[in-house]
Amino acid sequence: MRRLGWLALSVSLSGSPGCVRPECADADYGDPECRVIAENELARLRTADGVEIRFADPREEDATTWEARGLLRESASEGVVARIAGPGDFALSLQRQAGDPGATFLRLDNVDQDATITVVDGGESLEVEAEGFVPSSRQLVFTLDDEVPLWVRGRIPCPGRYRIAALGDIQTNPTQFARIAEALSTERLRAAQLGEPLLALMIVGDLSEATRDEEFEALHDIIDRLPFPVMTTPGNHDVYRPTRPYYNLSFGPGTHEATLCNAKLVMLDTGSGAIATSVQARLPELFDRDEAEVLIVGMHHPVYPGQTGAGWSREDQAAHVMSELAIARADLVVAGHAHALHDFSGIDVGDVQLREIITGTGGATQGIADPRFGYVRITIDGGEMDTCFVEVPPPGYDGPTGDDLPNLPNCPASD
Amino acid sequence: MRGTTTTLRRRLLPTAIACGIAAVTVPARAAAPATTEPSSDPPAGPDARFRDPGRRPWARCTDEVDPCMRPRPARVLLLSLGALGGGVAAGLLFALGDRLAPGDPATLLVGTGALAGAGALVGMAAGRLGADQAALSDRVRPSVASLDWTVAQPTNLDEREPHTLALRWAPTWRFADGSRVRLVGHFGGWPRPREQVDPRPQVQAADDGRDGTAPRSLSQRQLSASVGLDWAVNLPYPAVRRPDRSSFLGPADIRWRPTFEFRRDSYELGDASTPRTVERTMLLPLTAGARWYLSPRQRFTFYVGPRFDMIAYAEPGQDGLSRGRGVQLGPIYGEAWYDIDIPLTPGRRRDGQLRRADVNAMLTMGYVHSRFDGRGFNFGPVVGFLGPFHLGWITRVRPHGSKLAIQAGASARLGNGFSGTLDVGLVVPDFGPGGRRR
């Protein structure tokens, strides 16, 4: 009888829920689910004078909800700053919730130099001229008198043919990344003359080496001067100090989406070698092209690592992500983690073949061999996509150090 | 001489057949005994190596074990090899700055080297505590059938982590020469689905069906199966009999273990989307390995081989799976294990009577270089390179004189958190001529 009692106790203990609490009640930002909470909390802000500001889907008309499409912060020195997380159109709602009517200063960061800003107040739309200290920044002043939400919307001109750049793994070498950024600025000018402007840079993780604020600030000093938006996601080096969401506080969401002309760009936060299960549950929504003709998904850990040894910690999730990429017929996966340039074409997932480019060439050390730094250029023309690699060698090299890959040649110097 | 050659031919013949190659003629060795794993029998005659209590060199043979085994230098050698292999591999990874395209073997070496080193150190400690004695006659081996229960405990409100149940089997056919082939595999899964919630603040809403406000975001079920063969052939030991004092470090066997692993995951994502089914198959047709008996009661085993992956999925709204045609060459697969046998009922009872049961245990440490089951060992920024580490304890209880025994064990797996598994199994004699003899 006593044995039966012990057995019953053991079974009841094993089946009991135990001590459970809401997700991230004890915050550990090494856990991707805690970063999901952080990045969504940071996409809305109640300002000191009672104005609620929220990032939203550019097509959204309802100001009662928000999405992790940017970073909002307010400080005595800068006022309210909204950093848009990705390229393409964007939207912010502003609504006075409390306090007296008055002026609200808002700085928009990470905006395309050629974007037009429209303020929509009730039924009235007003295109505003706004400038900032750098091309990607705009400063606005509003007077919010009542509780009717006011929308700030951004639009960019969309040519038929345009470019996106992608790289990852900057880590200990922001100096080399600054050279790459300079090459990107040069390309922006030259490409615009060719009628195919460079509209965005995707950085697929490892922006820092040790998840430190000063590293992120040094990187901001470089990318804030670029005339086009930079879309980022964290790598393992950006999230391994778990006491604060350092990455999110500096760059905003790690998992987010943007529609750039006819391309859907999605970033997945794989910094922990896995994605949050709530993100896993939203994969069909994130990969939904809507009207976009091209789908490009960026992440730090390669969903298909080949024999690099640098894959996901949770291969079960990676397989699910690959199946969702196959269902969505994703055109390209861009990843980092391996400090090298690899092109995996023809990854079989069911009846679909995926393509993944690993471009951990943003400056991080590549060991004893000749380094191959630079970025992948993705040229989109209608529903077609073309890729090549722009090598930006460090000083002292006479030219590119790497040869063409079978499906990823070096870009012509004339372009 | 003729008899020895015949024995060796018989011993290698199963391997040759299994590998699909012709039997080879093995040159006769001088007085090589027909070795299996270390004997639990004392030497037949007096041996000067065991009779001189005053001469106890560090590299001495284990007492009462013939042929000689020298556990201390063997463990130092394993420790050195582990440190060297792991260190060189880690150094290569750093020197090449993660840029080596086939960098996975290096990460395998890091994990295997760490396990080898840790195993050797624990083995040294066990040896100091008296574990370097003759092999146990009834040591722990895989149960012919066992039931595993992996315990899971949710930590978040309204979430559910499923327990895992698996039926495992490992019947063994043992040949007369001590070689054996084992049919290994399992069938199991999650009896209840894993439930996860969406913690985003903007989707929180009170609901009568939940304790908290986070809506359910993901429900997952899993079916798991595997089947394979594990073939082990003993190598001659000592390989060369020298007339002078023995300097051998322990016998070894070589292994071939083709395996097929299968997982089927069914997902319900959010409230609106169509359920998803994803099948993952891992083919390991060329996994080979070796076991090194460092002492009669301690073993180091490793396997390594290429891995081929297939992912199939169901398109939304369709029942059939899109399986495709190709297989992907995946990351390299590897395992490393260090086992220590521990007798729990040595000798007779205090009153001189025979014990009613023989009880032996095994401490096992392992590293598996695969994150197929979503378990990876991460630390600091080292994320996504290593597989999980294992630590387990298994106890075998055999009623005195019985052909049947039961085994029960507990093990922990360290990778993406911690999980514990309990298992209980039944042991029957091995099949085949070698099994009947044993």
C-alpha cells in the first residue's frame, strides 16, 4: 500500500504543471522568446508628454495595435527617435493619450534618402519636407491636439530594376566594414545613374563581437551615414550577454519583415541557434509574399549549413523553416555565421530547391588565408533576381582575392 | 598455428560478408589467442607479473587479467589524444577563422576530444578507487527491449512540454568468435502535443480557457523511429606477441552501424493557418567506429560517418507529402562514449551465503555530434557547432542463475537545456552460437 502511495505521488508530480510563470518573467535575453517580447515592447512608446507612438504595417489603418517594425526611444538629449527597422514603405501612428496638447518632436532614422514622408491627419494627407543631419534621418514636429490618431507614412520610389546588398559578420573589424560602407555609398551614386538604385543593405548578424553597447554605437556611426536603410538581425555574438536586450535596444527587432518595391524581405532572429517558437508559429505569415514577386529571407545561422559545422542548434526547427521556405517558394536565403562566402544552390526540400548564400564577409577575421571581404549584390528586375559578389579588399591588396563561385561571380568592376 | 589461422578467418568472415567483400586470407600470427573483449577469467597458470606485490610500476598490467592490459598508460594516451585532437581542431577553427568550408570534422573532433579527455579523467579517478580489475562476467549491455521515458516539465504559463516515450530494442546475435551483430532501433514519440504561447504584448487577451493572457501559438506532435545494425568484430589482441614483457594497451574492436532515423513533426501554427507536416530522415549508411578497452572495466567507443538528410513536407491543404528526389549531404555524424563498469554486489554476503542477485552498473558519458533532435550544446558565443553531451547510470539486476535480467537507468542530456530520461529494460541471452556459449 505504501508503495502504491509513492507511485501515485510520483505520477502526480510528473504530471503536474509545477512552478510555471509567464514567458520571460525572469528575463533572459539569451532566450529568443524574451527578445521577441523586447523587440515588440520597443516598437511602441508612451512619450513623456503622453503621446502613444506605434510602428505599424504600412498598409495598416488601425492604430490600436502595432508591429515590431522599428525601435522607439525617448531621451532628454535627442527627444523621440524612431528607427525604422527595414527598407521600403513604413508607417507610425501617433495618438495623444494624456497630457496637454503640445508639440511633439520626432526624429526618423534609417530612412531612404529619396523617401517621401506624408503626415495623415484624419482625412487630410500632407507631404512634408523634412531633413536631418545625415541623409537617412528626418526631423519632424507635430502638434497633437486631440485623441484622433495621426499617421506618419513613408514611401520610396520604386524603379523596375534595383539592387539590394547583403553581408554578415562584422564583429571585431568595423574599420573594414567602414570601407565596405564607403563602397556601398559609391555604388548608390553609380547605380542610380544606371537606373537601378541600391535601396537597402541586409546585415545578417554578428554586428558585434561581445554584445557591447560601444560596439553597436561604433557601428551606428558608420551605417547611419548611409543614404539607404540598413536591415539587421542579430547573430550569436550580438545576444550572448543575456542580462539586457542590447541588440534590440540598439537596432530594434531581430525578427521582422519589410516590403521593398516588389520584394519581400524577412529577417529571422537566429542568434541563439534557434528561433522563438512564437516566431516559428508565424512563419507562414512572415513568408507570405502578398503581392511581392521576390522573397528573400535573411538570418544569421545558415538554415542549411552544409559541412561548415556552423548550423542551427535546433535542427528540427531548421527543417521546419526550410519546409516553410519551400512552401513559400523563397527565392533566396542569405546567412552568415561562417566567415566565408558560400553559395548552396539546389538544396532539395521536398520537390522544391532552395538557394542559400552564406556571406560572412563583413569584416570578421577569416584566419590565415587571404581575407575575402565584401557584400553580395542582389539585382532585382521584375520577378527576376541576379546575384554577384562585390569584393572590398583591405588596404594593400591590389584587387579581389577570391575567384568566382559557380553561381556567384564577382561583380563587374564597371558596375 | 593452423588452428589460429582458422580462428582468425572465422572471426573476420562475418565482417567480410557484411561489408560485401570477399573473405581475405589473414596471415597467421604467432600464438595469437582468439580474443574477444577482456576476459573475466583469471589466468590459467602462474604468471610472474601478478605474483610480485613489491613490484608495482605505474604502467603495470591489471591484476589477474591475461593478456596484459595497462589501464594507466592507456588512459593517459586517450587523454593526450583527446586533448591533442580537440586542441588542434579548435586551433584550426580559430586559425582559419570559421572560413573552412568543411569545418564540421573539426567541431566533431572538439566534442569527441572533450569527451575522450573527460572520460579518461573520470576513468583515472575510478581506477584509483579500484575499478581496474578483471572484467565483470555480466556487465551492462543494451537491453533486448526497453522502455524510455524522457521527463519534461514546462516552465512557462499555459505551455506544455511533452514527455517522450520510446520503445527500444537491441537483440544481439553473437558469433562463436565473439563478434556480434545487433539490431538496434526505437519507436516512440510524444503522447501529448507540445503547446507554446505567443508572448508578444500586443496579442495578449484574457481567455477563460487559459491561466494567463498569452494565446496559444504553436502545437506540435512528434513521431520518432529508427532502425539499424550495429556490427562489431574483435581485433586480434595482442596484435603481435612479443617474447619480452607485454606492452599492450588493451584490445579493440571495429564497428559498422548503418542506421536510418526518422522523425515526423505535425504542427498547428496559430489559429488560422493550415496544419503542417514535416518529415525528417537521416540516413547513416556508412557509420563506422571502434571500441577501445582501456581497462577490463572501461571502454572508449566512437562512431563517425557521413550523413544524408531528406526533408519532406505537405503543401497546405494537401494530404500527400512532397518528398522530392534528392538527399542532402548533411553535417558529419559522430558519437563518442566512455563507459565504466561498476560491480555493486562483489563477493558473497557477510554471512557467507550467495547473494540472491548479481547487480552490476555502468556509468556512461557520451557526446553525440548531431543536433537532429534539436539538442545542441552551446556556451557563450559558441552556438550551433556542437551536439549534446550525455551522462547516464544503468543498473543490471540478474537473479542468481537466471537467464533473464532487468536493467534500469537514468540519464541526463545536456544541450539546449537539460533533459532527463528514465528507462527500464529486459535482458535475455544473446542469440547465436556465441550467445549460447556465453
